[in-house]
Amino acid sequence: MKFNKNIIIKSFGAAAIVMTGLGAVSCGDMLDLKPQGVLFADQIGEDQAIELMTAAYACLVNNLDPGNNDQSFNGPINNWVIDLRSDDALKGGPDAGNQGHMLQLEIGNIQSDNGSINQKWANDYFSVARCNTAIQTLLSSDGIAPEVRNAYVAEMKVLRAYFYFDILRLFKKFPYIDETMDASTVPAGNKTRQEVAELIKEDLRNGYELLPATQELVGRFNKYVAAALLARVDLFTATPEFTTNPQAAWAEAEKYCDYVITSGQYDLYDHFQDISNPQMNNGVESVMAIQFSSANEGQMYDFNNCLNCTVSVGNVYGNGDDFYLGSQDLANAFRTNENGLPYLDGYTGNDIVNRVDEEGLNDPNVYKGNVDPRLDLTMGRIGVYWRSNLGVPAQTYMYTQGWCRNYDLFGQFSGKKPYPAPYDPAVTIGIVPWGASTLNFMIIRYADVLLMKAEAMIEQNNPDYQTAISYINQVRRRAQMSFDMNYEGPTDLNPNVVNYKVEEYPLTGWNQENARQAVRYERRLEFALEGLRWFDLLRWGVAQEVMTKYYQYESQFQEYYNSASLNPNDYYFPIPLNQVDTSNGLYSN
């Protein structure tokens, strides 16, 4: 595998250049190599420690080879390629065969030589190696006060926990390598999955205790990042695979969500579309985010998302690649009834959420009922604005069939969330990656903390349903507030042709089953096309059931789904064939 020699990223509010010095090496060799141009123990003071930690944080971008866009699709910050395994998304792009390794994931054809699987493994383990180098060097340094050093080490362990959690959710068998181990001698499976999960949690618990509540430099993890990430890990591991006492995992998740909620540092943005507004970077909803900078600062763009930008008629962004599209099934999920609530028990009509231009309005097969406004704030839809605004000619930013790279095959529903308004000064037009901007990527939003809290309460014995539903309602209330035509920012909503209606749930009449339905449905709507859906289906134990129905339904729109299926043996990936071949016998499936 190859990596570029220079990674440039905005971290901690300043640029850091890290020399990796890697040629074509195996993963085991890669984990042993110390990055060139990074200071080590006898040279480490606080300034040098920050530079060393920046080198580890740089892995969050993980565009390790900017000349290889295929690899940049598979960094650990946004698992959109993995989300193709869910009922939310289509691969998109020019045709079905382009990026065929992604198509394999979409239709359930899992092979150990899949390029995406190999690149995910390489990116995550490169990142682990950087964290281990930082931890090992910091621990051996005598140039930093012990309490400061301990906090720095805890910070790097939280970062490492993030990467190992990505590995745990993706691969069935893998090596666990910490700062004390020689990577060239560690076999895959040296720790059980249960043991790895507990090591991840322990690092996050320690991180909460040792990290400060705030950091002076943006982008660095504080104690509430550790808390929110621990809650996410607890929810994923509250299953028989990982524990005989799932109630303890739910209880811990609730406790750590409470730490974030009661901190007073976080809240929901007033308007859902503010998550796509660079002027809101590091605002109250941002719990864990990656910082991105503009071309003028010589920084790295978010290749993971921006290459997926819509084609954009009139070169509004540039000639986008239009990958990671919403599915018809996802669009349908945003339908609401006469009370503004989702169809938790299923919609009984045959009409579908589709285009809303004149042709669509006159088509009896096109849904004309109420929809949650988050639909048109999440996906492009023909007849609805794309980041229109007061003072901007609306038709210039009307999403039409021409904005779709291959409408005949994949339809509409280009993803919107990673893209600010094209006229926003934070956006750079006409260069690769398309739609590039200074917009941060939020790995964890406060909305996620609220819904994790609600879910943890619902799943425990003797749950307080009323309080749990009130947390779900906070998220729904924001969706309702987003349909505010007095909002001064860009708005995609077109009430002249769409019936927007979303309301809060009543607080009474709940049991565990329908409360569970409500929180799971809300997660789908709120985090659509943010790379979370597959992992939710997996941890809920419903992946095969949901995906079998989805393949059957979606095949009427995408014929290639006729050959799709999901085998539970393929929930987790095998060790990539390339890694097995170059491991000198350490790895086997």
C-alpha cells in the first residue's frame, strides 16, 4: 500500500505538517514504522507534544493519498461507504460498475479482496499506529509536568479508542496493538472482541476523568467527547455478543449522556440546516468535530464527503461525482400523518415521495401528503430549492433532473448535509473536491446524545417513558422550528409545493415496544446520510430483516438489487486478503 509523504491538516487551529515516510509496505510493517519528522522522548516539551499529538489527530482526515480519491473515500471520519450496506443509501456515481467494490457492499457481496475493506483496515491501523507513537513518546518524556502529560496521554487514548471502535464495528477478527506491543509479533485475534470493547471503554472512562471540560484550541477532545463516545460504544455493545448484562451497558450510556447534557456546554442549533453552515462551526451542537480549512490556507479538504457533491447545473459547485445518494425507501420514511407524526407501523399507500414539480404534482403515483421538513434539508429533490436564500434568484438553485449524474439509473436524492450554500464565502467553486468548504465534519452532534439518552432509558428495566419521549421531542421540536420562513439563512424548503408538518409525540400511552420504535425511527430521520444507519441496524439485531424487505422493495427502482442479499455471516468483514498475504502468517480468517 502507498501513502503520500506529506499530510497537511488544520488541527488545533493551526497547520501541522507530518512526514510519514512510508513506501509500499504491509500493514504489519506500517505499524512498526515511526513517522519521520516527528520529535521523540528526549526532545519533547509541551510545544513538541502538541505537534506530536497533531500528527495523530491528522489521521481523522485520513486522506493519506490525495492523488488516490478511491482511498480517501474510506477514511474513518465518515462511514458513508459502509452506510451503503443500509436501507438509506445508493452508491450513485456515473453507473453501477464504477467503484465496483462499493457496489459489492451495497448488494451484500462481501469478498476479502474488496478494495474498500482493505482501505478501511489500512486507514484505521495507520491511525492506531500514530496514536501509539504519541502515547509511547509522551509516557517516556520527562519534559512535561506529570499532570499535563497524563492528560495528553488520556487524550491520545480517547483518539485511539475512536479508531479501535471503528475497527470493532467493521471486522470480526483483528489484532489489538497498544503502545507496549511490537506490532510485527501480534496475531489477529490476540484479544477477544469482548476484551477489545472493554479496553476501548476503559480508555474512554479514563479520558472523561482526566481530560478538561474545555480545550483552548478547537478540535481537541475534551472530557465530554470521551463521554459521548463511551455512550455510543455502550449502545453498540449492549448485546449478547459483548455482555451477559446489557442493562449495565444501557445504564452507563445513560450516565455518560447525562454528563454531556448537564454540562451546560451543548444544545441543539435553532435550525436543522445550521449543521451545514460553516458559520456555525464549533457551535453548541458540535460535540466531536473535525476542523477543515480553505484552499487559501493551504489545507486539506474533506475528500470523504465532497467528491459526492451533486453535478450542480450551471457549475454551481463544480462537476460533482454524485455518490452516496438517498434511497427511495429513505425518502418515504419522512412521510408524516395528519398529526405530523411518522408512520411507525408502516405506511399503507403505494404512492412514493418523489419529484414535486408540475409533472410530479399531477402524477397519481407521487405522494402529496405531509412530510417532515428534514427530508428537503437532507436530500436534493426535484422541484425543491438547493440552498436558496433571500436575495438569491431561487431558480438558480432549483434542484432539477440535470443536477443528477445518472438520473435514469439512480434517480434523485443527492446528499445535502456536507454542502453549504454554493454562494457561501466558505465554499471554493470548481476545484476538486467538488463543494469543498471550511465546514467542519461533526462526528457526534448533541442531537445524538439526546437520542442515545432516550434509547438507553427505554431499554432499561422500569423505564421512564415520559422523560425518554421528552428527549425525542427536543429533536422533533427543532425539526418543527426548522420550518420557519423568517429564518435568515439559506433555506431549501418550498412550502408552495410541499406540505411540511412535524409535531411532537404525546407524552402518554407508551410501552417499551412503541417507545423503541419511536427512538429508532427518529435516529433514521435525524442522522440520514451521516454514516450511522448500518451500525444502528447491526446493533439492534434487525439488519437481515430490514435489508431483505428493503432489497425487495428497492429493486423496482434499481434492478441490480434483484441479486442482492444479506448473509448474517457477512455482518462483519473478513481480514482483507492483502493484509493476510503480507502478515507473515500472523493473520488468518
